Amino acid sequence: MIFRILILLEINQQQVRVLNRIDRLQAILTQLQTKKVIKAQEIADRFGISLRTVYRDIRALEEGGIPIGAEAGLGYFLDDNYSLPPVMFTTEEASAILLAGKLIPHISDKNVDRVFQDALYKIKSVMNAEDKNVLEKLDNSVKVFTGFTEAPQRDSIYLQDIQQALVQSKVLQLGYFAHYKQELTLREVEPVGLVFYALNWHLIAYCRLRCDYRDFRLDRIRELEVSSITYDRKLDKAFEEYLKREKEQHQYFEIELKVSKQLALWLHESKYWYGFLSEQENGDYINMKFLNPDLNGFARWILTMTDKVEILSPVKLDTMLHEMIKKLCEKYQNN
């Protein structure tokens, strides 16, 4: 009896492996439709498989009649004359897209939001009735709340124009409001990438006025025009080099605090804004670790914690806080 059960289990496991591979082959075929050329390493990274397995899967697709081309050093591609039936979304995939759509109004502008909602309508139109009901229930049950007083959504922060310029290697002409000088400056830039951080979109571009790469916050762009002038710059390389240089130039400090358990509860949400990494219980206290590039700003945050916090490291932060407290005492003792 036990022997029979083991045989049945082995058969079931083999069937699962076959089904998993069929699902993967179908997913690889879908991935090949997403770009002109797909590297074998991209496929391996996506599915957590070895390059040897990727080669076997590609060979299996070819044996199944799929015309897949390969170019040494580049990757795989589908024959231009080969057409596939429309891709159908699973309920889980459509639900994930719907959740992303809930965030779009808060991290983009009205133009991008409108286009995304149009795309979502198209996805819903090809789903069966049962899946449509699932999405409708989910749509009514998920809300994104970002605060009591929300800034009105801008008509445009030029996301679509910048994407167009990136794809076509077009020079952008900007009317940019320089916050530190409080003045409007005119810039001619070569866009190399978009980055979203600190709740804002940033354009990374080579500034022809400064003769160097610069970071332009999109909500500070007052005017933008995509010119007919093109430029010759390897975008991927320039973008990665800029990001690497920025990481090297901006030093991050490892910070460790010892806080009361009561304060740890109070910091439940705000700690993430200051680079929270981890926490560990220490008797009646909690040891909390952070990674933050601005010790001055971090010290001002600690001031709000009064006597419920102790700085364990670094010493520089402790010294900085003592100086702030000293200046506060001098100021208010004289009043």
C-alpha cells in the first residue's frame, strides 16, 4: 500500500513538473513578444532557472514550430512575419494591473492617468464575465489614501513628452524653476532617464548649459518643448554611469538608536521616511537601525523624541544633537 502511494506521489510530481514547464514555455513565448531582442540571461533571471534550461526551453519552442531567431551576443527574437493570437490576462494579472492603476493618479499626471485607464478598459473588454465581476469588486474595495490635504493632480508634468524624447533621442528645451535660486532658467538638455524617488519624478539629462549631467524635478518644469534636434548618446550607459556616480558622491550613514517601547509604537509609520532598516528588542527598549544621508535632518527628527531616545551610533550624530540643544537653550534662556 505504501509503495503504491509513493508511486502515485511520484507520478503527481512528474505531472506538476510537466505543467510547470508548459506554463514557463508559454510565459517565455509571451516574453519574446515584449521586446525586439530578449537576452537568455533575462529569461533565466525572470524564472530563476539556469542558462542551460533556457537553451532547452528555446529549443523546445523551436521544435514546436515557433520561428525563433538568435544572434550571438544579443539574444533571441521572433520572426517579424510570425503573428500570435492576442494575449489573454489571468484574473491575478488583471488584478495586479488594477492595483497599479490605483497608484497612477498619485505618482503621475492627468494625461498618464487617462491613458492608463484607457488601457485598463481594453484589458477588461477581453475578460470573461466572471473575471470582470472580480475586478469590479476589487475596484470598489481598494482605495489609496495619501493624506488629509492632498495637492491637486497636475494636468501634465510632461511625462509623455519626456518618454517620447527618450525613445527618439530628441533634445528638450526646458523652462526650469531652480528652487535654490528661486528663479526660472532656460535649459537645453539631452534626456537619458527617468527616476521616481522622494515622491517625485526626476529627469536625468545632460545639460548643455552646465556641460554635465543634472537632475531635474518634473514638478519644477514650467515649460517643455521637444525639439527636432537629435543627439547621439548611449542612453543605458550614460544613465547607469550617472546613477553610480550619485551613489558614490552621496554618503549614507548607519544610525542606531535605543528607544522606549512606547516611542517605538509612535514611530511606527514615520520611521520609514528616515531610512528604517531593522529593529531588535532589548529589555524595555528597542534598538532601531537606520540608513540616512542627512545627519542634520535626522538630528532634528530626534529632537522631537525628547528623553525617550539614546543615540548608540554614530558619535557625529550625538555631537550634532548636543550642539542643537545648546543653541536652543541659549536662545530661549535669553528670552
